[in-house]
Amino acid sequence: MCVRACVRACVRACVCACEYVEKAKARVPLKLEQQLTIMKLKMFHEHFDAADEQQKGSVDKAQFRQAVHETLGDEASDADIDLVFMKVDTYSVGTVTWEVCSTFYRTFM
């Protein structure tokens, strides 16, 4: 009887701890990179192409920011977008191609 009571108490404690962790995870905002689901990534590709007005195959930071805002709306701040742009623009040339962006985002999915 005593062993059963201890096991039940442990199980209850584990369940409570798991529920607490899940609730805490729900409150933690996702990084911008993690907000792009497959569907949003497709939308982002469309917005990225539209932002590339001169059809150069790349966009600068302002165009990148525009594409992200059109995809995520108010979910993304300019500061977060600029941080992501810096991560994607690994060679610091000031522009990024779709290939580089999609490769970067695949690492977060």
C-alpha cells in the first residue's frame, strides 16, 4: 500500500511538472525564425520575389523587412527582422538571395 501511494504521488508530480513546462513553453514567444511555418515560408517566398522589384535575385534589408512584414504582419519588429537579416547575410554584402534565405530557414524547421 505504501509503495502504491508513493508511485501515485510521483506520477502526479510528474504530470504536474509536465503541464507546468507545457504552459511555460506556450508563454515563451518564438524567435522570428521559428515563426515561419511551411505555409508562411511559401508566402514569404512570394513576398520576397515581389520585393525584388529589379529582378536581381536578391533583396536589401529594407526589401527583406517589407517581405517579412507582409508575411508575418505585426508579429515581427523591425529590430528582430534586422537581426535575422544580419544572420542570413553571412558575408555582410547588404543583400540576400532567396536561396540563402530558404537554406537559413530550413535549419529552423
